[in-house]
Amino acid sequence: MIEARELAKRFGNKTAVDGITFSVQPGRVTGFLGPNGAGKSTTMRMIVGLDLPTGGSVTVNGKPYARHRAPLHEVGALLEAKAVHPKRTAYNHLRAMAATEGIPTSRVNEVIELTGLGSAARKRVGGFSMGMGQRLGIAAALLGDPQTLILDEPVNGLDPEGVKWVRYLVRGLAAEGRTIFISSHLMSEMAVTADHLIVIGRGRILADAPIDEVIAGSTRESILVRTDDADALTAAVGSAGVEVHRQAEDQLEILGLTTRSIAEAALSRGILITELTPQQVSLEDAYMELTGGEVEYQSQQRAAPYLPAGEGQQS
């Protein structure tokens, strides 16, 4: 288990982590989400003692990371996959790590095979692709057969087969009762991997709940409408609190109304509707709603001028 209590980190005048409290429970995959600059990496670094908190505390399995006599057996972490001497082979890097805590060579061989590094184990890390570097980082995190696994963007650079492999790996480890804490910018992957989510923005917790509750808490309920007279329907439903987005010549996305109220408005004006479909809220929708005001840098969305009207403008 990972437990943070009023955990804070400041760098000069900048507050990276602002007194957050959370726990990561064993037996499930906990996703850690947030925009760039939200404080995710800093939080993970404090968990494993790479950054010292300015305030509060964080423990892993009841102790600060540095107080564990054999930390590799307690916590496996992938924070910076490239933090390896480029002239070392993958095998020698893992053997050197294993030697620090008396981990047998047989375990080195096990994690090499488990992570698919068998054919590259004797090659120098400096020649590794990003994906192979990620696999080596995961192998290092698994080396001590830890009860707690912390992975920062583990699927970066992996091909689809590798992404799927990471998904099954972490879910399998969680099923064994281990604590899994994983960050990713891939919402589609997090949606099928995580059981629980902690969402952070500007150093503060925005959500800490099961993934289904985070999605259900979104107020972004939209309805897809097809009609032969989109302009007339737009005028008919227009009112305060209603958003209408033109997606195609005969297609609208409407937010802020029920299907019944849209149908009644169309009927009263004699407008033919050929489709009226509530849209399921995705994790990405819920995440964007949660973090919309918390991003450090925000760009303005613009329709590409070379696309026909309505194309490329999905909200």
C-alpha cells in the first residue's frame, strides 16, 4: 500500500504538489492521471525517495521508501527508462542491480524472459529503441519481485503488442494482491487497465474514485441528432445552458437537453429527425471535463481551413 498524507513539494516559488492525501490499495490497478506539469512525476519521485517532500509524508507498506532494508523487494519503479549507462548491456545492468540486494542471477534471467528481452540481453543499452528501453525499465522494476509497482508512462514507445502485454502484466500482478500505481496519457488504455483513478491538476487531487464513478460523474451527456434541417433544429433547441455542435450537414451534437425535449422541440416545429442517440461518456470526456481548467498550457482548437464545413470539428 502507498499512503500520502498532506504531501507537498515546492521548487522555489513554484508549488508542484499542494498538500495531497491519497492511498493506493493492493489488489487493484490504480491509474494516476493529470496534464503535463500537474505534479504526477514529482509525486512518484517522492514516493521512492528521489525528491524530498517540502511537507507531509508518504509511505510504502508502512515505511518511507528509504527505511526499507531491501527496497527492491518492496517497491519496483519505472520512472526514467533511459537512466541506464548506455555502454552496459541489459543483462549486466540487471545483474548489477540484483547484486545490491543479493538477488540471484536466476531472477535476472526470469525478468529478461518475462519482458521479452531475451534476444537483446547482451546488447548495449545505448542502441536500444524507446520500446526496448521501456521493457528494460519494467524488467528492473520487477527484479525484486516487489509487492508494490510504480510505473510512470510504461507504454511509451511500445508497439500495440507491447501495450497489450503491459496491460495483462499489471492486471495479473494486481490479481495476486500487489499494489499497482501507473500513470499514462493514453486514456483508451487506462480505461481498460485501471480499476481506480487518482486525477491530479496543478498539484491538487481532482478525483479519487473507481473508474466507473469518475466517468459517471461527468456532466457531459451529449445526444447525436440527424435531421434534414439542422439549422431549424439548432434554432428550435437554442437556449441558455444548451450547446449545439454541427458535426456534418445533417448531424448535430447537442448537450444540455434530454432526448425527449429535443424530440418535442422538433415535433413542435415540424422538423423531421432521422436519428436521436444518447452518446456514452468516455474516460477521455470525463478527464477533459475534470482537468479543463487545470492545464498549464492551453491551445485554442481551430477547424482546419482545408476541410469541408463540419469535418474535423468534433468536440
